[in-house]
Amino acid sequence: MAKPNLITFKVDDALADLLQGMPNRSEFIRAAILNALDSTCPLCKGTGILTVDQRRHWDRFAEHHAITECDDCHAWHIVCEQKCEHTHRR
């Protein structure tokens, strides 16, 4: 088995205090990071910013799609407003 990599990062005192009580901090942090990576926006990859090209594609896509709140669970999601053919145009 390959030797695992060691990665360190800084935290403020409040977070350090919270983590201090964790029985297995490393496992908790690994799971939290994997969960965050799995939930990252597929367009911006977690930056919160679209490139000019991504924005151009998004604007075209948004012509026939809307971001809507679910009446049942209140999660925000993308819905297609009409039957449309998704083509790649510049």
C-alpha cells in the first residue's frame, strides 16, 4: 500500500476547538472534503465565477430553462421551459 500524503491547513481557534472533540478528526475531514467535492457546481467547479465562454453557454442554455424552487421539498433546480433541441452553437 502506498504511503498516504499528508496535507495540512490552517483553521481559526473556534474551528480547532470544534475539531478537537472529534474522535477521528482525519476521517471526519476526509469525509467532509469528499462530500464538498461531490457537491461542487459542475460549471464553476466551486469558484462561484463563470468564465466568459461558460457564461456565453449558460446564457444560451438559460433561454429555455429556468431555476425554480420545488413546491414539495423547496430545493432549487433547473427545469426546461419547453421541448427544445440542445445544440452546440457559438
